[in-house]
Amino acid sequence: MSTTDTTATTDVLSAADFAAHPFLGPLDRRPAHYRGPHRLSHSGWLNFADRLERREEMAAILAAVATSRRVLDVGGGTGELTRAVAAQVGRCVTVEPHARRVEALQTAGAVSSGNVPHVFEATGTAEIEVLPGHAEALPFPDAAFDAVLACWVLPYADDPDRAVREMARVCERGTPGSRVVLIGGAPDNELVSLLNEVCVPLAGEPHDHQGHLLADAARTLGESGFPVISLHRTEAALHFPEIDLEQRITIAAATLTDFWYEDHPRAADMREALRPALRRHFARRPHAIGDQGIVLMALCESLS
Ligand SMILES: C[S@@+](CC[C@H](N)C(=O)[O-])C[C@H]1O[C@@H](n2cnc3c(N)ncnc32)[C@H](O)[C@@H]1O
């Protein structure tokens, strides 16, 4: 595929040329520095997740770990992905810093809680191990896993570069097939574009640019023994089936605002300011807002 094509779904490239890849754009808006973490609202994110359909993304992740045996899912969140991986692989370990999410992850068959590994049955004989912790200091020895995933996690980390170095450290390098897999927003992600256009300026924050996080991660992974990078674009979307347009706009405005800014002092202004942007959006795409992603897979050597 041409490196100027932003719509094709797969690409394989060497560490030297991913920096200018359009999947990691918008290239003309790349910031010089990380803007700092978004604060993911807890209930806001659960409402968001209830409307999110991401079959294609899940399929891409499951394909990425099809031959893996020891998988770490960093930032497991609601556990949707962790459970799917465990069901396929037989077992999945997840590290999650947010206490209420750790609790939710541990709910099924919980036998203990607190700062200890916690194992429970996922589906059938599959197991999930949940550990409280941060990507920046993973509680595992070197090379403990042959696949490390972090899906939609880097924009919430205090130090994404340290997080990526930790992921590379705990991933077996030098073994063919070992991989680190990250997902972040595609350059034309509709949700991020709406938040950047309306909410981020009201918050007085630098705009969100997830391609820059993935490009930096690719460079760090290359330096850490995983130089073969592939990029895969996925479609996902938040769905708003409400028939009445005004009701749909109201719900979408609240869903988007509460995702990142539920407790922000200007949250009410953001909901109001989103209305005309959402009206324009729904005129083009009546019942969905795209959450398009880029799956970045880093291998220690080419599989071909
Ligand atoms: C948008 S959610 C994504 C959850 C899950 N990976 C998924 O794709 O459904 C981001 C998750 O990253 C977690 N998180 C935030 N900062 C983190 C960090 N420094 N290390 C690990 N996880 C973190 C959040 O608590 C949250 O569960």
C-alpha cells in the first residue's frame, strides 16, 4: 500500500519509516510533547462502553495473539478484551490501576481482593489473573510474556514512554512471534475529532493526538528489541439508535463529555457546545460516531 493511503487496513514497515506514516497522523498536527493524561471518568466510561461496538477491533486483537501462550493485557478496564483473550488462549493476565475497575474485573468468582494476584475462571477452563498496578511499573520479571497488549491505554498513562519500555521489558525478545500490541486512535477518529474541536479547547488543554503516542511507542519498541512494526486500521463506533434527533444529540453530548470531562467545571458548557457539532455529524452519519483505531504490532523479527 502507498504510505499516503489513510484508508487501507494493513501495512508492514520498518522502524525507519513509521514516523511519517499517515496512520500515525494527522502528520501536520503532531505535537512536540505529550499533552499529559486524560482522566477517564468511571461512570462516564461505562456509559460510553455500553454504546461501543468494536467487533472488528476485537477480531484484530484475537488474530494478533492467535499463536501466543502467555498474554498480558495492560489496563484491562471492564475486562471485555481480557475475557475474550483468555477464552481464546486459555489464560490472560491483566494489570489495572483503577480500584473500581480492578474490583469489577475480580467480580466473577472473586475469592480475595487487595494487592495480591487474583485468579478466577473466565469462561469454561479459561483463567484471568488480575493485578492492581500501573503500566509504568509492571509487577513481572523480564520476558514473562510472549504477548503484551495495551488497548486504548497510552493516552491515560502519566508516562507513556516508560509504560512502553516496561511492556517491552516483560515481553520475551529474541523469540520469533513475541509481540507487543497497542491500539490508539486513527487520525480520522470521529470521536477524538469532536472532542478536540469542542471540549478540549473549553478545558484549556492541548489537543489530543494519539498518532504521536503510537509513533513514539514504535520508536521506543524498535530501540527495545521489537523493530518490525505493522499497522492495521480498524473500524469501531458508538451507536445512538434514538429516533428523535434532539434526544439523540442530548445523549451523545453527555456521552462524549462524560467520557473525559464528567467532573470538569465546564462540563455543562461542553455538552451545550457539542450540540451544533453533533447536529452536523448526525446529518452525515445519523446513528453512529466512529471510534476508528490503529492496531500497532511490534515484533522482534519478521514472521515472513
Ligand atoms: C479506555 S480504557 C481501555 C480498557 C481496555 N484496554 C479496553 O480496550 O477495553 C483505559 C484503561 O487504562 C487504564 N489505565 C490508565 N492509566 C493506566 C496506567 N498508567 N497503566 C495501566 N493502565 C492504565 C484505565 O484505568 C482504563 O481501565
